[in-house]
Amino acid sequence: MSTKIDRRLLLGQLFAAPADYLFVSGLAGSARDLAALTNDAPTLFALGGVMGAASMIGLGMALAVPDREVAVVTGDGELQMNVGSLISIASAGPPNLTIVCVDNERHGETGNQPGHTARRTDLGIVARGAGFSSVMTVLRDEEVQSAAKFIKEAPGPRLIVVKVADTEPSAFKRLMDPAACRYRFRTAYSANQARRVS
Amino acid sequence: MKTDTEAPSAITGRHWSSDLFAVLQDYGVRFYAYVPDAGNATLVQLAQQHPDMRTVMLTTEEEGVAFCAGVDLVGQRAALLMQSSGVGNCGNFFTLIRGARFPMFMMVTMRGDYGETNPWQYAMGQAAIPMMESMGILPFVVTGSDDLERAAHAALAATFKGGHGAALVLSQQFLGAKSM
């Protein structure tokens, strides 16, 4: 019997070793889920505004540091707000970029209003049309393990759409000062690089 | 469509984009995000021909603001190249500059400011600088060939030493107005 996917458990199953990644999240639910997974790690840049910016921030990182894996975790609403980014990303073709779309078919932060993916839109097909060759849609709990394998093995850039149950995201309070988030990320990244080099 | 006049460098006679490209290299800019425009075509081409540079074509200019922020987070430098109409597409994403204090260098090629013959271009052309200023971005306007290198240095210093958003604004006086 299949069960609906719980978003609060999802990211831990997809990313068994979170320290291996530079993370970007969308705002609201995906930011809280990713902050819960990483304990609000300094190498997570979690948005609290600029809806639609997450994927392209990920592209900037991925092209600038080809030796690191970059993962963007975002919601269906955030991804749709700048869906043209998928075209620019596919065209640039970073092999080290993964986008996970936590698709609850809703605008959770603003009152849980149903979004386009609750109607006719399939973001996996949109990504294929944009030029992504590695696309996976995950509907059931028992498919999550193969999604984790897909992240590790499919040629990048890769995009995974995960249909999740309509629940609250993780309860986690994260750093919300945008300038502090930037400064913290840059400082942690350069310290981390210095350690890797020495 | 072509520009009516190409503005050669006052000093060397070569295309101004080569002078600007040299200044951008001095500042360690490696990434060029752009929406194709007649005004940035030569600069993009120079970057594409250089083995250490990377160009990224965008579908809309706001993507470029986010892209440049991503490059900054890992300690590197990018430039965003766009037409003045594209400034209007960036609105909320300028939050990354004013709110999150990302340094950001933009080159804005103007439409609708001097000798423009397309009436659709005036509204956003005239609003581009006020809109940038309202989000804390400093404009450095180039009206003649003599201004280019000075203004480029000033804008890049404001960005990567001053920690600001800065726009090198190339007016139609400098570029030559585009004919319909």
C-alpha cells in the first residue's frame, strides 16, 4: 500500500550527508524543512523573500564552484514564479546542480490556497521542455530511496518533483536577517574551502 | 536593427567594449549574465572568446540578479548586462541588493532617453534610474566616450570595494539612438 510523502521526513531521506552540499532554499516551508535538516547550517542560504530567486542563486553557485555539489530545495509556487530559470539553467548545464521541488500543490505560507500544480501543471514536464534531461517525479514514499540514488547518480543538472502531503512544514526558527545570512554563508564557505585546501 | 553610430574609444579607436572588458578583468569579474541586447553584444562576445570567462544567457533580467548573488556567496564576481527596460523586470529581486547587501555590478544600456524613436521605450527608460535609486543602487552615467573608463572604475569600486549595487548606465548619447 502506498503512503503520501511527509515533507518533514523527506529531505533527511534525500540527503543522507547534508554537509556535502551547498544549499539554497526557497522561502517559507522549504526554508524551514531545510533549516531543520541542517540545523540552520551557515552553508544554507534560505530565502525569506525574493520569491522566484532560489534556482538562479543555485546556478550562480554551481557554475562558480564546479567542484562542489549545490542543491536547491524549493516549493512549487516559488519555482513557478520564475519558471524561465529552468530554461537558463538547462542551457547553462551545470553538472553539479540538483533542484528538489517540494510540491504540496499549495501556497502554504499565505493561507494554503491551491496552486497551478493542483490543476493541470506538471513541473517535471516543464523542466523537460526547458531542456533538463534528468527529471524524476516522486509520488509515493517507497520511491524516495530511488530519488536519493537519482540525486547521486543522474547526470546534472537534475530536477526532482516530490508530491507531498498537505501538512505543516518542519517547525524551525531560522536566521531571518538577509544581510546576516549572506555574510554568514560567505564566511563559512571560505573557511570551509581553506580547510579543504590545507 | 543596428545602432546608428558605434562609439569608438577616445584613446585607442577600438570598440568601447574592449576597454570596458579590460576594466572588468582588472576587477576579477568572471561571470557575465545577460539578456541579449545590441548594446551588450560585443562585450558578451569578448567574454565568450576568453577561456576564463563564463557567460550565462537569461530569459529575464531578474534571474541575473539572483545569479550574481549566487556567485557572490562563494566569493566570486559577476556582472549583469541588460537594457534599461530590463531594470523594470528586476524590481523585487533588488531586495538582494538593498536588503541582503549583495554587491552587484550592472551595465544598463539605455533606451528611451536621448533620440529614441520608439514611443514604447520612453516610460521604462525614464523610470530606470529612479527605480534603481529607490532600491539603493548607484547610477554612473556615461554620456560620452571620455566618461566610459572613469565611470566603469567608479561603478566597479562602488560594487566590489564599497559593497553596493552600482549601475554603469550607457546613455543613448553615448551608444547612439537606435532607429526603428
